Amino acid sequence: MSRVGKQQLVIPANTELTYADGVMTVKGPLGTLVRPMKEVVTINIDTANALVTFEQKGTDSFARAIWGTHASHVKNMILGVNTPYVKKLILEGVGFKSEVRGTELHLALGFSHPVVITIPEGLTVTAEKNNITITGINKEVVGEFAASVRARKKPEPYKGKGFRYDNEVIRRKAGKKTA
């Protein structure tokens, strides 16, 4: 049984939920999110009490597995349209630079060429002194873009050079020992 799926979600003020034909739409002060949902889960929206409940239609393993997942997706959508999700990346290393130009993120990561990454629509990216802040209402898009930027230069264990998340701790290795 899904503990996440059993919980009721409270709909905040200024937030509007609609579920029709397997598509969940959440409108809030920051924007609108749309997501297709599987038909194996029934989503009940009680506008009078401002609650959302989830029920699984079948007893098969897929229905049980997707029940809590849908509840989690709807919860993330409700939170996202009210307060944006933020990921912070820190770029460490001598000569490493980051800069936002229009809809592109330009990086100098010690390669023989500059690295240019296109910023997805709906995200706001700022780069100040090698601190990159990614902001958006869709949790998946924010996390995916932050992970793709970090994958360009993962932190190495000896000097810690590369991208790391704001709250990430890099395990450092000892260098060479001299006799």
C-alpha cells in the first residue's frame, strides 16, 4: 500500500486544479502545468473542501506502483505553481567561467572549446561569480537541467574542481605521499 497515495493533498488559495481525459492541469500564480496521467488511478478533486484524493482502480501491481507516483506528481505541480523550485550549482576551478547570454549558458571548463548549453523554455538561469542558479515551476525540468549542466564537469576528488550542488559535500582523496 502506498503511504503517499493515501494522503490527501490540500489545494492552496489561488490554485486551480482540473482533471479531464487523463490530463491534469494545475494553474497558480506563477503559471500553468499540464501532465498526462494514467487511467489506472482515479483522481478526486473536492473544490468545496480544497482537497485532492487518489484511488487505485485495479489491484494489479502496476496500479499499486503508479498510485503514489501520481500523488507525488500532483503534489509537486501544486507546490511548483505557488513557489518556484531552485537548484544552485557552484563551479570551482581556476579559469572556469560561466555566463548567461540570452537563452544560452556559456561555460569555460578548461576544454579547448567553449561549452554552450541551451536553456529550456520556462527556466530562469542566472550566473554570478561561478554560482549558477536555476529556477522554474516544473521540478523535473529544473532537476534535469541542473543534472545536465553538472554532467559537463563533475567534481573530481583531489582538488574538487568542477560543478557541485550548493549543499553537496565532495569526498576528497589524499594526494601523493612523499617519503
